[in-house]
Amino acid sequence: MITLCDINKTFQTKEGLFHGVKSVSLQIEEHDIYGIAGLSGAGKSTLLRTMNLLEKPDSGAVIVNGKDLTKLSKKDLRTARQSIGMIFQHFHLLHNKNVSDNIALPLELKSVSKEEREKRVRECLEIVGLSDKAHHFPSQLSGGQKQRVAIARALANDPKVLLCDEPTSALDPKTTRSILQFLQKINKELGVTIVIVTHEMNVIKQICNKVAVMEEGEVVESFHLRDQHLKPTTEIAKLLLGVEQERGIAHVQ
């Protein structure tokens, strides 16, 4: 579904060249809920944004649905991105548009007919349980409701992949659980592959089946979270996952 091959990304800063992502290779399978974990500044969000080329890597291949995005023309890249939805930490809703109009934006960009747009918006609102908020404006919604609108907007184009950049870090624990339940529902019922960046390990433990741990731009460890004999070897992975060693066997709490 998503293959990253030797991804490198640098940024020019006042202090000089900063290496945000260093030689990262990952394989994300269809239907995964794949977590990318790490402390602030580890390179998580930069890596995620290379998956739809919001950040173009300096080198390496980004293969999504069998296509290397780095080799596509601008027109073909726009088309490829339609199968990749994205949600953000701070929702990025347009406050002068109501819920339905926010969700319809990706469809308008595709020049989808008004009748088809309205039908798809209704479907997306039903998925996230906000059918009764169709004509509300963002200022009338709670944080959790805003994020559900953002999820619905990301689903408007019927994506195969959903990239989530710290989608729950601005939410309280109860609302976080609700958002994670919606993401699990989307993964299970719609078959959408989800990649989620977070520093909140409770998020990783609740919904991810695989995780890559990043530190200073590198993936230092990756593993299946369903492994009954999970034994993280790096200190950062042990710290982030809260793993205790008992008789040589690690158990996720």
C-alpha cells in the first residue's frame, strides 16, 4: 500500500542544514493502522507529509498504490492525492463555511456535480455521526465535533489511505477515545489504511497494529504491537511504549 524507500529530507536553517528525515524505509500494508511514534522534533510529521508529497523528499521513493509519487507530473500527482486523505491536529476547517460546505470542498475541487456532492456529504456525515450538524458552523462545534468534520472531509474522496498528523493531541481523553473509535470504524468497515503520527502512546496502544519509533529523523525500531513477546531494544521505544521487563519478556501495559 505504502512503501518508503530510503527517504531523506533536509531543511535550510539559520544554523545550517538540518536533516529532518534520515534514510527512512518503511512498508505499510493494506488495512494497517500504522503508528509513527517519537518525541517532539523526531521527524514524525515530516515523514508523514512525504507520503503525499506535501514535503517532497530530497531523495528516495514514495510508492503509494503502486505509483512512485516522486516521479509523477503535477497533474498526475493531484490525481494520486485524491486517494490519500489527511487530517490535522488543529482541524483546518474554514470558519466562514458550514459543516456540509467544509466536507464538500475536496469534491468541488474535482468538479463533482452538486447532486453527487450533496449525496457524498450526507454519507460522510452519517459515518462520523454528525448528520444533525450539517448546517452548523465550526464556531458552534466542540473540539471533538470539529475533528469528526475534518475526518468526514478527508473521507469525501473515498480515499484508500488516511494520514493523521497528531489528530487527538488537542483533545481531552474522553474525546480522544471517541475519535479513535471512529478511526477504527473507518479502518474496519471501509478498509481504509491509516497512518497516524503521535507522541501519545495510549493512542498507539489503543488502535495501531504496527509502530515505527523515530528519533532524530531516523526510524530506530519498528514492530508489531500484537506480538505477545514484544521486546523493544532501544531506550526511546521502551520509554515511549511503557514496557516493563519481567523474566526477560516484555508486556505492553
